[in-house]
Amino acid sequence: MGRELIPVEGWVTGLRFDGRLVYLWYGSDSDGQDCIAGRAGQLHTFSSEEACRTTAAERGWPGADGDDEVVEVTDLEPAQAWLRGKRITLDPQAGLDLWNWGADVAHSTGRGFHTGGAVGSAGHDQLFAAAVPWVYKMESYRPIWSPRQLRVLREVLGRAVNLIRVTTLDGQAGRRARPRQDHSGVRRALG
């Protein structure tokens, strides 16, 4: 069935993405890297906080007995809106969150995530500085992107969207109903 990854200490977190809200069991692995509970290249996703907590407790996942904190929900939709051309500027926090979630999902599922080399690394640094400028002893920071940086940023964030999308399809909240096809016209035509 494939390898299962469960954080050594986890908690419930929410992710707003693709017009839906899913809950995941999030934490860190034995090496201290951020990770999400999953199996065989798919993340365990849940339709509610309670469903996530219940499953974690039933399966004995570390941290389940003490997880009753307020659940943080990360909203990736502003970054998705920018990628779709519905926003002129990228919200730095949403862009940084999408990038970091892509990296965490890749690590958790064993899938690749190319971050754009040196240009991508510089872009990540700019997103980080804009989201948390005080780390750099600034009150604020507004990135100025070159055309090349924007292209790489769009590519990396687009890969993150795809990675999150394909790894959240197996859970309760992640199942997407296939559209029903109407074959009535074909049936009538065939008699």
C-alpha cells in the first residue's frame, strides 16, 4: 500500500485551497522537517477539524491526545487568484505560504518540487522579507520583480498548486465528484 508518514508530534491545521477547506494532520518528522500525515504519495485530508482529530486519536498518532488548540487555517486562495490573473499583485504572505506548503507536501509525499534554482531562491527570499520584514530589521518591504523573477515565481507557485491538488484527492474532503455526463440525447438518437 506504500509508506505512511505520520508526524512525530502533530496537530490539526486547515488549508483553504481551490474553493474548499480541508483539514490535515501537520507537524514535524523525526528529522525536524515539517510534514503532513499521508500514505503512498497522498495526504490524509479531512472535511472537518473533528474528523481529523478523531482519526488521529483512533490511529494513535503522536500529539492526538493533547490537540485541542485553535486550528490555524492557511488561505492559499489569494495566491491562486494572482496565478489566475484575477489579482494584479501577489499577496506576499499567501505566495510564501503556497511555496512553503508545496515544499512540505513534496517532502511528505516523496514527490519532486523544483523551486527555480538561484532565481527561485531569491524570489523566496523576497516573499519572506515582504511577509516578515522585521526579521530583516525593516518595517516593511515591497518586492520589485524582474520579468524573469516573475516567470520563475509563477512556475514555482503553479507547481505548488498542482502538487497540493494531486495529493489531496484521496481524503474525505478531497474527493472530487466526477461530472455526470448526460447521454440522453445519444440514447434518443440511437432509438
